[in-house]
Amino acid sequence: LLFLVLGILSSFLLILDRPTITTFLLLLIAVWSFARFYYFMFYVITNYIDSDYKYSGIISFVKYWLSKRKQN
């Protein structure tokens, strides 16, 4: 919930600072691109890297992956 509030607030303040259609479109494209990238990372991890490990986020997966590499 905190990330949603921060995202809405920062987007609103950015649009108020530069109220142009270009700013709005670039912000929309950036948010959409980051969301798609995050979804793609989880898709690749669960389908191609390790479908058995349950992780809570990218940092959790990186820690798991680094510890797994040290074991080998």
C-alpha cells in the first residue's frame, strides 16, 4: 500500500511540476515498462531458473542465487 501511495503522490507532483502531455506520456511509458520488466523477471525465474524456490522479491532471489552458486 505504501508503494502505491508513493507512486501516486510522486506521479501527481511530477505532473503538477511539468503539466505537459509529454511528461504524462513519458511517465506512463516508464511505469508500464518497469512493471513489464518486473513481471518478465518473475516469469523467467519461475519457469526457467528454479520453479521450486519460493522467494519474496528480486533481492530475495539474488541472495538465494548467490548462495547457491557458492555451494557449487
